[in-house]
Amino acid sequence: MSLLKAHEAVLRTFVPHLRAHDLSTQQWRVMRALAERDAQDISELARACSLLRPSVSRILQNLESRGIALRQPCDRDSRRALISITQHGRDLIAQLAPESEARYRYIEDQFGRENLELLYGLLNELSDSLDQPPPPFGSLSGESNPPS
């Protein structure tokens, strides 16, 4: 619950700014991931954004219809599509960036730089320690596994 509460508190800082530009937090996450690399397929993008592939596909449909993202066939593998951000998408990121950076500074001012750095480190450690798939349900609590 503490992680969820913190997540919601941080989102409250950014959501109004993104909504003013008709963007969800997930769309913004995808845009930023696209801006970090030339082109990537949906699986790579889903991993970079920590989103499920079907969610990324739906987000991309919206971003493509708005001229923010572009899907092109992969030269080496016709089954794959590569997605990139358009210049319009880069312009939108540039337009949103100053306010986003100001909101990050606000969080840092409210929480403290040292606390934020410690939190980032601890969250990265938590993510790394849980990187492997968890054991089956019931195996940790001594319960028997339900029949399949």
C-alpha cells in the first residue's frame, strides 16, 4: 500500500500537466521511451516502459493517429514493425519538458534531494531483487497448490 500511495502522490503532481495536453501518464512514458532510441519494436518498447504489449499497442494506435509516433516495417524481419517518434512528438516533448522538470524539482524540494536519491537507490534494489519470476502461489505460505 505504501508503494501505491507514493505512486499516486507522484502522479498527482504530473497528471494535470499531461491532461492539459491530452496525454495520459502511460502515453507520456511511451513517448519518452521512443525519444531515447531511434526505433524499437513493441516488445522492446513494452519492456522499456514497464507496460504490457497489448497496452503499448493501444497507446501506439492513439499516438500514431495524432502524428506523435510512426510505425514502419522492419527491413530485416517483415513480421516486426519498428516504432519511432515523429518530429511532432519531439516538439511536444520539448514543449512539456520545462514544466515536467519544474515538477521534478518540486518533488525534490518537498522530499529532499538526499531522500530522493536514497529512494531511487532503494527502488532500483527492490526491482533488481524481484527481477526473477516469483514462486507459484501457495508455495511461500505452505498452502498446497490448487489443482490445475
